[in-house]
Amino acid sequence: MTLSRVLPIVVFALFLIPIATSSLLDLEKKRENEIIQQKIIAEQEAREKIYLMGKFEPTQNEHFVVVPTEYGVNDYPMYLRKETLDAFLKMAETAKKDGIELKIASATRNFDSQKIIWENKWNGVLLADGKNLFKNFPDELERFKKISEYSAVPGTSRHHWGTDIDINDSTPSYFKTEKGEKEYAWLVKNAPLFGFCQSYTLKGQDRPTGYYEEKWHWSYMPLSKNFTEEYSKLVKENEINGFLGDQYVVGQNLIDDYVLGINLDCI
Ligand SMILES: [Zn+2]
């Protein structure tokens, strides 16, 4: 082969080498960036999951504020997301003008405080609507289901999010009194104007699964709607554990039936 024939081939090859090298480098860089991106998303999701399952301390969280004592039923400090508290205070002011007093009976409960409630009901230390479930339900799976009528399994409560409150009381009997009925009627009519919806309405065709009716439990929708969506995307049933009776969680459809078993107006 003469030089005049070889030369164009050599020149062409020399021209191609840098292009091939740079596109290989580009590809590698792209892959690296993708891995970094995936890592960031995974870390963000892990943080969100910790939040959604209540595994944090509201007193240490910048988004949370303390409920003024005059708006609390109990004398211990309670915490809420700032937006939730602001909306509640506006609602309470308006209610006052109508002669209705609204106070918070329960606000944020993290995983640990929900665990105390759950385990105390499990052990019969805390009565559930006047009943000792430890004595009345020796079968553990039956007891699990009985507690779930009104109490959330730790890690699945909307009270973890700082968006949900129990107003004035948290027993069905209170809302059968004249005072309770009047307050509930006011809430049904007015709470949606302040962004609140009743998560656990009467069970029936529109809400076939989940907790029994809770006239006291109201959710601040502008925030909780998003948390509900995130919860259904991120949390898996086998991650809900760390309390007495947790061996009965898997297979019970807790996320679909309870976490998502809410009033459709709240979604
Ligand atoms: Zn509640």
C-alpha cells in the first residue's frame, strides 16, 4: 500500500479517536450523574418516610409550633404544623363569635406517643371506650382489630403529620351530648371554610373500611392531602413495626383500609 493511500486512513483514524473518547467520557459522566441523582432521591424519600411514620420529635422540628395553652383541653404542651395551628386559631375565633368554644384535645402524636397509647390498650392499662381489651380479647389478632376501631397502629396515624387534630373530646359519647352535638354541627358547616375536613365519617358505601366514625378528628387538608399521597407511595406494610402485636400487621391491608380509608372529601 502506498503512502498516499494509507495517509487519509491514518488522518481519519486520528480524527475519530478524540470523538470516540469524549463520547465515552460523556456517557460515563451521565451515568455518574444518574447515580448521584438516584441517591439524592432515595435519601429524600427516606427522610419523608421517617416524617410520615412519625419517627421524629415535633419539639425539634422547625415546621412545628406549640399550641397556646388556652386552646388546649389538657395542660401539657401540644404541637402542630404552623399552618395547621394558624388555620385552627382563625376557625376558633370565628366559632367564638357564634358562641361555640373549640379547643384541641389531641394534636401531633409521634410514633413513640402512639406506641404508648397502642401498647397500653394492648395490655389493658388504658381502657378502650370503657373496656379492658386485654381481658375481653385474649385472642391477639381479634384484640389487634378491636384496638384498630379507634386507634391507629404506630407508624400509620395521621396525628404523626402535625395536620390532624381532635377537637374538644375524643369519645363518641361526648358527641352525643347536647353540647357536643352543637359543636359538631358547627364544625360540619364551617370547618371546610378553614381547610379542615372530617377524616373519619360514618362508615358505609362511601367509606367502607377504616376507623369508626370520629366526629372529633379534623384534618388540615392543604397539607394532609399531600402527605396522604406520599404515604401511599412510599410506605410499605412490612416497614410498620416496633410495637406489641406488630406480627399481625402484614396481611391486614392497613395502608389501603386505614390510612387511605378516609372521607373522600379529604383526598
Ligand atoms: Zn384523632
